[in-house]
Amino acid sequence: MKILIVDDSKAMRMIVQRTLRQAGITGHDVTEASDGREALDRLRSESFDVVMSDWNMPTMSGIELLTAVREANVDVTFGFVTSEGSPAMRLIAAEAGAKFFIAKPFTADAFATALRPVFGG
Amino acid sequence: MSELPNVDAIRRLLLQLLDRAVVLNRAPAPMKLGPKSWVATYVADSGTLAYAIAVDVGFIATVGAALSMVPPAVAQEGAKGKLTETLVLNAQEVLNVLGLLFNELQDGTVHVRLERLVEVEKDPKVLERVPPGKSRIDLAATVAGYPTSGVMTILAVA
């Protein structure tokens, strides 16, 4: 699968990749974007299977990105990896079409559980 | 919003995020903010300043290095004032995630997010926005594997 990791923190993008490996989710083609705008540009020009996005980012937030993705009819499984862990935010994400929601700080177990429906296993 | 997160909750969050043992103790004396201090401001969705976390250069260097396993020697240089962009951006991400604790205190009634992290020397006016606060907690932090340490002061502003 092709995965797009979207986070304005380079360290967090690296940690997400490391945690994917620790969760046994390996062998995938991973690409990074540093904010929602960059991610949207990539999604318009390239096909991805999964987007793992932060919520609070400069230029375009994660929820704005998800809305734009849906408006553009981009077929991709979208989920959040974010410090916004409140029930209200989870509801907003789900209503916008997010398929998974992982709160920072996360563990490999949290990744495995949340992403099992997406990657199988 | 005068309530502050407890020390154990902060320690647990840092441990999970940094994947290293973290020791947090009450600082022996309140932190004095100066030009080399850094201030993270947290605002409600209304734009009102709700919380602030002031940290010293040692805190930026230590947690900034620990987040992405930057070598301890880089953290040591950072703690002496030679902070790299990576250390600052990493520390900003740590402070961003710490905002989660403020939201847990609000029980969903108010949503708070990190507004920015700024060095006082670059924007002295940030101190005017951060009065002594309704309540505060001063903590000294060390992270396993790093010889540096730092202090942080959490302020409930609103």
C-alpha cells in the first residue's frame, strides 16, 4: 500500500514511521508531507491508499485536508494521528469520514489496534 | 481554567512520547523568566490565552533531543545556548502534545491548542501576555540517556 504521513513535525513523521514498523505494518511505500496543503497537492497528483494526518498544522489543518479530499472525490482511507484526543474531536473526525483516530502519544499496540481494519493482520 | 495537570500525568505523557524514563521533580525555586527563556502559549478556540508553559534552554535541548534520538552531545551544546532548529522544532512538538493534558482538564467544555513557542528575547512582549497566573507549577526535568536537564513552569492564565 501507499501511505502518506502528514505532520508539520519532522520528528513526529519519523516516529510514526518507526511505530508502523514496531506494529508490524511493514513493506509499504511511505511518503511524507509537512502540512495539509502539501498533502493535498500530492493527493491530487498521485494515488495513495492511506493518509495518516496530524490535526493542527500550519497552512491547512488535518480536518481541512480531509474535507478537501472528500470534496475532490479522492478515494483514500483517511485517519488522524493527533494530540487532539477529545471525544468531540473524534466525533468531528468520524463525521468528516475519518476511518481511524490515534491519539498522541501513541504506542505500537495502539497503532496495531487502530490500523488492523485498514492493513489487515 | 485554573486547574493544572498533575505531575504524574505530565511524567507519563513525556515517558510515552519520548520512550525514555523521565524524572520530574518540583523545582527548588520558581523559575525566573529572562531573555533566554522560551514560552509556549496555549489558546482556546476563542483566541483567549488559557495556559502557558515557560521553559529554559536546557528543557528545549533535552526533550528536543530525546524526541528524535539526537545525540546527547548535541543536547549538551544546545543547553549551552547553541540550539539547533531540530531541537527547537522537536521541543515545540513535545509542548504541542503536552496541550493534551490541558484539554483533559476541561472535560470537553473548552478546547485548547498550542498557539506558538517563542524565545522571550525574540518577542519580549510575550511576557506581558503571561501574567503570574492563577496557579503555577515549577518542575525540573531530566530524561534518561541525556546529561542535560531543564525546568518548566506551567501557568494557568485564564
